[in-house]
Amino acid sequence: MSIKIGVIGTGAIGADHARRITKTLTGAEVIALTDVNLAQAEKVKKDLNLDATIYADGHELIAKSGVDAVLVTSWGATHEEYVLAAIKAGKYVFCEKPLATTAQGCQNIVDAEMSAGKRLVQVGFMRPYDSGYKMLKAVIDKGDIGTPLMIHAAHRNQSVGKNYVTAMAIHDTLIHELDVFRWLLDDEYVSAQVIFPRKTPHAHEQLADPQIVLLETKKGVRIDVEVFVNCQYGYDIQCAVVGEEGIANLPEPQAITMRKKAQLGNELLVDWKERFIDSYDVELQDFIKGVQAEQLTGPSSWNGLAAAVSADACVKAQQSGQIEAIELPERPTFYR
Ligand code: NAI
Ligand code: ISE
């Protein structure tokens, strides 16, 4: 059965997901689109040559009986209302990160989903689908480096726009690390601290950049993550797990090494869309399969809530300069 999908928000990632559903993945088709900027939805429909209806707003799209499942790829602050509406309509929904911009917003979604009685939500945390992170987890789980003691990580973007402010380094960017390290270590965070090094001149007035986030887990693992979103040189994700008996590094993306003009080197990626292109494909294919089987298995609302609780503590730590506690509520059996 081909799943009929409606996309809310047809900007960068909405258009890219519509493309992959149409051109790369199997088992689904995009039949509905909406965007507050209707011209943007029209453009995606034309570019992909879609046989799709454009709706005036997300609620109208969710209500349409022909729409089996919804993709929420609008701005983060709009996610909660659309995910709640999809749950109310009994429809499966794939929501890009963040699930909601506050922990309370995520809790509202968790409560609504549990009341609905079955999993309807998958969150767009794609890193657990990335082959590099999967290899890293396999090495850790096999005990090849002994018990993990520390993680040194970096999340670097070439540059960001003027609308990207200090708290977004957490909600928009670090949120991926907050999700993937819980999964890598099978552990939960207990505290966070944020340190601001000397500021780069490439960051605008409202943005402190770079930042270093220090996390501590229940098992005592210490994690440092450099978030540097105007690093200029490329899009770069680093992760080194230090264990009792060795260090395991996240593999670099494949690239040709060249000897040229008296230099040895390779090109770096600059765009997040390219860096995780395979994992976006696999996560969405997994969502489609889950909808077909009526059983979602990908990142859940609980993962969205856990990341949001941790993110809220990190933002508090940005503001206080102190070490802030991270306190997750008890995980309901529904999400075990
Ligand atoms: P964008 O700004 O390129 O696109 C968002 C689109 O949503 C815009 O076209 C905007 O007009 C539309 N929109 C905003 N409010 C709306 C509403 N109420 N109803 C309908 N449409 C609305 O932003 P981008 O980069 O595509 O990000 C969208 C979401 O995806 C964000 O939550 C972002 O954090 C997430 N994202 C996730 C990535 C990942 O690696 N998983 C990568 C990039 C973005
Ligand atoms: C963006 O929204 C994403 O989710 C990308 O994966 C991330 O690397 C980037 O920093 C965010 O702005």
C-alpha cells in the first residue's frame, strides 16, 4: 500500500524530504503540501512535478481524509500544535527536531500519544540511522574500548543567518548530540554547564559563538561538545569516545585524497543535507515502513522529551553560568 503523505512546511528540509519520498524511497507519495509561504509550496510541487493539493494551512491538510500520514517540517515553534492535531486525528506523524521547543510542549505530546493508546509520532533524529554512528555504537557495545569514560565532540557549521541566536545553539544544533549520546551510551544526563570562549568576529551581536557544553551522565561519563556555527571552513561533526582501553572515533565522510599543487588533502562538506543524506533516507524509509506495518519503531516522543528536558537545562546553564541539574521524569512503560 502506498502511504499518502502531507508535508507541512516546504522549506529546506521539507522540500528535501518531499524529494526523497518522491525520487528515492519506496512505499509512499506526497499528495498534499502547505507552507505559510504558499509560493514556496507551489515551487516544490512544480520542481518535483507532484500530483499534490496545496492547502491554505496545516490544520486543513491534517484533517483531509486522503492524507494517511503527516510530515511536520515547519519552524520548530509550530511543531507542537501540528503534532497534537495529527494525534487527535489519529494520523501518523513524522516531526522534524525539535519535537517542541519546550519540555512542557514535548510532555503535552507524550500525554496525548499515550491517551491515543498507540505510537503515532516519530521524531526526526537521524543520527542513530547514520552508518558511522552505528559502527561507533557497535564498537562500544562489544566492549572493544572498555567502559566509556569521556566523549569529546564538535558540531560545526560553516555559518548561520542573523535569526540564529545563542539559545539556538542548544535547541537547534546541540539537540542532535543530546539525542545521539543517550543512545550511544545507553545512559541519561544528570547535569549541564555551558562555557563561552572568546567570541569569533564572524558571529553577529545576538549570538555567542563558539560555545562549549559540558555534560555529565548518570554512569559518570563526562562529555564536552564544542558548538561552533560560524567556523567558516565547512560542516564538521566530530565524536571521539574515550574508553578504559582505547578511543573510538566517528568515521569521517568518504572523500578522495588528492595530491595537487604541492598539497595533500581532501574536500570537506559544507552542507548538513549532504553530510547525513543516507541517514535521512533510512529514517524516512523506516517511518514509511512503520506506518505500513502500523508500528513505529524509530525515535519516539519520549526521545523528543528527553532531548528537550536536557536542552532546557543547557539554556538555563547558558544564562546562569552555573552547573544545572537535568532531571528526566520516569520513563512510562508505553515507551520502553
Ligand atoms: P526553513 O526555514 O528552510 O523551512 C521552514 C518552512 O516552514 C518555511 O518555508 C516556512 O515558510 C514554513 N513554515 C513556517 N511556519 C509554518 C507554519 N505555521 N505552517 C506551515 N509552514 C510554515 O527551515 P528548515 O531548515 O527546513 O527547518 C525546518 C525544521 O526542520 C526545523 O525544525 C529544523 O530544526 C529542522 N531541521 C532538521 C534538520 C535535521 O538535520 N534533522 C536539518 C535542518 C532543519
Ligand atoms: C540544523 O537545523 C540541523 O538540524 C542540522 O543538522 C544541524 O547541523 C544545524 O546545526 C542546524 O542548524
